Amino acid sequence: MNYIFSLAAAALLVVGLAGNGYEMRRARQSTVRDEDMAPRNFFGSKRNLKWFALIGAAIALAAIGANT
């Protein structure tokens, strides 16, 4: 049962990091000019919240898998 939590955590982590990277890439490409490159709050964006939730779930599953 220990390996199931570890595999699930690894899968969630990969999906979460890839999705977050994709969203950040889309946000960077949406700026057209260099003058519009104002710093945005990527961490507070609602689009990134789902990816952060997946990463947090992966960390929680990894901790559960390590303790069982």
C-alpha cells in the first residue's frame, strides 16, 4: 500500500508542475510589448490555484506514504 501512495504522489506532482508551467508560459506570452512586462502576481492567480492544490495533495500523499 505504501507504493500506491508514492506513485499517486509522483503522478500528481508531475501533473501539477507541468500545468503550472503551462499557465505561467501562457501568461508570459500574453504580454505583447516590453513596456507591458509589469510584475504580475502569479501565485495569487485563480488559474494557478488548481495546480497548487494538486502539488499540495502530492506533498500530503508523499508524507502519508512515508509514514505508513
